[in-house]
Amino acid sequence: MKKKELFNNKTKDLFYQCQFGHGQTGLYNPMYEHDACGVGMLVNIHGGKSHDIVESALKVLENMRHRGAEGADNKTGDGAGITLQIPHEFILLQGIPVPEKGTYGTGLVFLPKEKEAQDAILSVIIEEIEREGLT
């Protein structure tokens, strides 16, 4: 038997059944349980906004050094970040027209430096937005 065949999908599933008590169920596969190894959640349960929450979230990230790589600040783990509320009032102060608060979403997309690749990716994004009936 080849070395490659010793740890095939059936073997992996059996391993994870032993480790987690179950194997793959539907789209869930315990093989991926090592992803997102650290999650911290800080909220104001009354919906209040405060920079203290941001500062605390950054401290949580600083404590995720075990993820293996570090950001340029030598504090945050590679791929780590924080999710915030949409800064609706701030966007309005910048003179950017947006719909009523709570009726829109925002996104962040990292694009390649090459203009041709940017155009191709933006074309797909715009096509999908229009296909979903979003504006």
C-alpha cells in the first residue's frame, strides 16, 4: 500500500470520529476544526458605541500570537482582525450619500495591483451585485 493511501479520506474520517465523536455530517467536517482557533467577542449589549471596545478588541488580538505569524505591528496575528458596526454617521460626515441607517451593507475587497486584474474582478463583483438586485 502506498504511503499516500494510508491516510485517505476514510482514514481521516475515522480519525475525526475518534477525536470528536463523529465524522463528516452534511457540509460540516470536523477535519476543519483547527480553523479559527481563537475567537474573542466584545459587545455593548445596549448597542452603544465606544472606542474602549475597539481598544479592548485590539488587546484580544495581541494575545493571539499563537496563530504563528504576526502583522507589521508585531502584535496581531496574521489574518486576525476586528469587525465593527457600520460607521453611518461618520460616512455621512464625509459627504458620502448612503441609504437610511440599517438598510445597507458595506464590504472590503483587496484587489491585485494590476489594473487588468482589478477590472476583471470588479466586473464579476458588479455583475453579482446586479444579479442579486442590489445597488
